[in-house]
Amino acid sequence: MHTSRSAIGTALLFSLTSAMPNLHPRETDAALEPWVTVNEDGKPSTVTPVLSTISGTPTVISGAPHDLTATVFTETNYGKISTSTGTAPIPTATGGDAGAGAFPVCHNKDGDHAPWCQPTEGTPLYPGTTYYFTWDTSFFPAPNTTILVQGNYLNETTGQVTDQAFESPKWSASWGFWSYKIEESLMKYQSAKNITLQLATLTANGSESRIIPGPRVLVTHYPGPQPESGKTPDTTALVIALPTVFGFIALCLVGTCIWNKKTRKIGLGNIMSRGRHGYGIGKSSRSRMGFGKKNKANERIQLMEREIEAEGGEVYRDMPDRPRRDSDALGSLAGTPTEERRMDFHVPGSRDQRDRNLFRDELRRQNDERL
């Protein structure tokens, strides 16, 4: 009995063990893809990662650097940290004048822009950075093929090749890469410049035998700080806030109209008076200059004075009555009799007239009048 139970338990354990899935990384895992490392002397070597188990944990030995296989990237630009997902950016050299660094092995024998892998179509290249130009080595049937990596300017209107931007020295196609530092002079004092890439194979005597067109790249400055995109507004808050704001504005407009209607009244006489007395061009020049108002004020004052005098009152005047003009001119002689007097000084036989002193006679006459 005990033996049968042990056999049943063993069978159940074997069935459960055989039912467990065998978890292994897929052969197409990016971590197991071969990659190329470039030493300080600029010589490449291909590295093939190996999957191993260390202390029961699957581990990739000689795996590619994180920048070549990762799908999430963190970038710092002008002090601002941003995170992005997707394919890895174009590989760049990390040190040394010979372009030391790493890049993935290129596989593009029959695809778009074959045999090119990096850079891709429309990739921006920034001055001061050393980039890897990579191609598929299996594209060339002869392993000792010599090539030139060339970059040419394009006419922005016609799209035709104009001048050459840069060119590599004679290079072995079996290496699968060429590193080049983008210079500021390639932009020709412009904000950006389009350059098309190509591979030129050489014959034994050094002449070009075949041109292999490649992608088009854009040489431009590194982008500056980008403004932060605003957050999407809350729909619920908008539904509540917008009707409230519009309702308040409508209430203010209605209240203002009611208040104006109660406080401001325009009489028919005010409207007619403007048309009766003229306005603007219809007024006389004297009225437009303000003399008409002054004359009307003087007429009202004179009417008031007449009413006071008719009732027997006295009218106060700021200025005394203006004296007669003859008094202003003659002074004490203003009281001289106005009858006609003739003083004939040359009448013959009138000695009395000749002996009289007119000045003394005048003084005597004035003294008599005072008495």
C-alpha cells in the first residue's frame, strides 16, 4: 500500500516537471546580437555575446554596451533630463582621435539604401561629433574591395549633386565602417545643409568603377532648449469654469445697461436746442469762438440791474463810472465856460486888450468860482 502511494506521487511529480515550460532567451534577442568594438588605434574586432548561467541565473557574457541594445534612453539637454523610448540613436565614437567606440554589426544586403546601415535617411549630424558610417560587408563579393566614403552637397531646388563635402581615404570594405568627425565648415555659414552619402568602389589602378548611393543626412546645429509642453486641461474644470465666467460677464453687461437707463435721461429740448442754435459749421464764427456766451451773460446782468433800479435799489459796481474824456485831457480846465471868446491881440485902438494878462485873468476867474 505504501509502495503504491509512492509510485503515484512520483508519477505526479514527473508530470508536473514535464509540464513546466523551458524558459530560454530567443535567438533573436538583441543582447545576443554580435557587435563591433574599435580600439584606440582605430582597428575593429567583432564580438559575439554568449548566454551562460551563473548561480542559476541566465547571464549574457560579452554583451553589447547598453547604448547599442537599450530601448529606453535618458538624455540631458541644457540641464533638462528627458526620457525617450525606441531604437538606439546612431552610434558615435567615445574617445581617441582614431574613433574608439562600439557599434552593432550591419545587416542590410538587400534592403533600402543597401548596403548602408548608419546613418539612416534624414538623420541629423551635429558638428563636433564623431559618427560611425557603417555598411554590410557581405554586399561586396570580394573581401579585399577598396572603397571611398563620400559626401556630396545637393541643390535644394533640383536635388542634383553639386560639390563634394568630404571624402574618406582609401578604405577596405571588409571593415564595415568608417568614422568621421563632422566639421562646422560643412554648413557653409548656414543653419543646416543637406548632404547625400555614397560608396565608390575602386579598381586595381585606383579609378572609380561603381557608385553605390546612400541615405541623405542633415548637418545642423544641436537643437536648443525646447519649451515645456503644457498639460492637457481638465475637461471637468472647463465645463464648470467656462459657463461661470460667461454668465458673470453677461450679468455685468445687463446690470450696466439697467443702471445707465435709470440715471441717464436725454430730453427732447436738449436735442432740439442743438439743432436750433447750430452746431459746428452751422454756428457763426462769433459763437464758435465763445463771444456769444459772454454777450448773453452781460445781457442777463443788465436785466437784473434794471429790475433792481426799478424797485428803488442800488446797484453795486466794481468799477467807478468812467470820467469824461474832456476831463481826462483838460484836468482843471474842464470847467471853463464853453461860450465863444475871442481874444484879438492885434485890433487897432484896443490898448486894454493888449495890456491884459490872460494868465492872471484865468487865475482870478478860478478863484471867483471857488468862492
